[in-house]
Amino acid sequence: MYAESAQEDEKHSKMPLEVKQNAQRQVVRCANCDIEILWTPTIVQGKVFCCTGCAAGGPCNCDYSLYRSVNISGVIHYLE
């Protein structure tokens, strides 16, 4: 019994810290714009929002600085 518990603890302790944090973190999304909230949310009347702008019905006023950049392949067309 104790040997099994010790083995599970050992396996868990070898996991990278980022994997442990992601496994424990619950995804929270804004009730207005539906983005994943990576910071402390604004809660109004039991609903979860990413910012005070969304809590007031929009527009969103988040700075998005906690999000990682992503590579998007394709062509951007600018209208002249």
C-alpha cells in the first residue's frame, strides 16, 4: 500500500512544472467575448468576464499581454 503511494508520488514529482500547473488549472472563459482568462477575472452577477469592458457589455479592453504569440501562416491582404 505504501509502496504504491510512494511510486505515484515519485512519478508525479518527475513531471515538468508546466505540465503539473496546466493539469491543475481549470479553463475559465469570458461570458462576453469567450476568450480564455489567464488572470483574475471580473465577476458581475455570478458571470465571469475578462475585463470591466466585457462586464459592461463591451468592447473588450484587455491588453492580452499574458498570451503567447502564435505563428499564423497565410497572406494578409491590405485594402487600399
